[in-house]
Amino acid sequence: LDRGAYSILIKSLATFSAVDILGNKFLHKDELKDLVWVMEEEEPSEYRIIREKAEMKTENEKQIKKLEWVNHLLGKDSQSASRAVSYTHLRAHETPEHLVCRLLLE
């Protein structure tokens, strides 16, 4: 991953963890507004939330998994669009510093 994609990756994981107060690694799609709000640090419009819901590829139409959120954001970055990542891929590149960060996020 390039520096920009890595930055998006870390911020998306942190925001998802902040909104996922139950710690179950998925959010209801109705919580998307909170997720975008935390990610961008300003309240998104209703139109923006409707657009995000329509663009996001999810297995379940009512839930967003952590990895689906990350891949959605990486796919929006034109240079990172082909770099959607799997959890296994992320773990393969993990350093001790990343491990500490991941453990703090989980």
C-alpha cells in the first residue's frame, strides 16, 4: 500500500472501532451516518449517507462489516481502487508497531 492508502486504512479501522461500541465487528447500516461523521469530523448530509449506502458493497443489505468499510474507502481513492485488501493481506505486512496499534483498535 502507498502512504495515502495506508493512511486511509488506519483511519478507517480506527473510526469503525470507535463507532462499533459493541465490538462485534459489524455495524447496522443506520449507523453509517455516525461512521462517516467520525471519519470526516463533520456531520454528513442525508444525501451523502444515501449515496454512501448505494455505493457500498456489502454481503448483508442491513449490516456493514469492518473489512467492507475499509475496502469501500480504499476503492474511493482512485489510486487505491485496485488495492482492496483482505485481512490476511493486512496481517502479512504487520510489524510489531502495527500489532500494537491493531490490538489497541480491537
